[in-house]
Amino acid sequence: MDVSPLKAKVLEEVQRVPENRLEALYDLILHFRLSDEETETNANSVMSYAGCWNDLPDEMFDGFLEDTAQRRQQAFSRRRTHATNDG
């Protein structure tokens, strides 16, 4: 088995971990691996929508953009008002 120098160091350190700490180490390693897989799955899911509005007429898309900008402005305005009243 051809192992990179860094992986060899990690494996060496794992060999030194006391038996009573292996479960915690396993959970940590599993968390790293699964979070990477989840990130990749989420990216692929988002990318499945790429280009889905290509056939939308320009005037509808422009209206959508204007509506989105207005809603964001209203939302941020409410946040500022709320934060000012709380402070």
C-alpha cells in the first residue's frame, strides 16, 4: 500500500491513541468524512438547477430580479429597525 507521508504520520499517531479514546477519534474522523461527502452532495444538488431559467423571457426574469431586490431591501430594512429598537 502506497501511503503519502502525511497519511503515514496520521496513521502512526492513531496507533498511539489510548484504547479508551479510540471511539472519540473514530467519531471525529467519521464527522470529517461525512461532512465532506455532504458538502459534495449539496453542491451537486444546487448545480442541478444551473440553467433552469434559460428559457424564461427577459421581461419575466427582469421582473423577478426587481421583485427579489425589493424583498431583500424590505427584509434588511426591518432587521435594521428591529436592531435599532432593541439597542
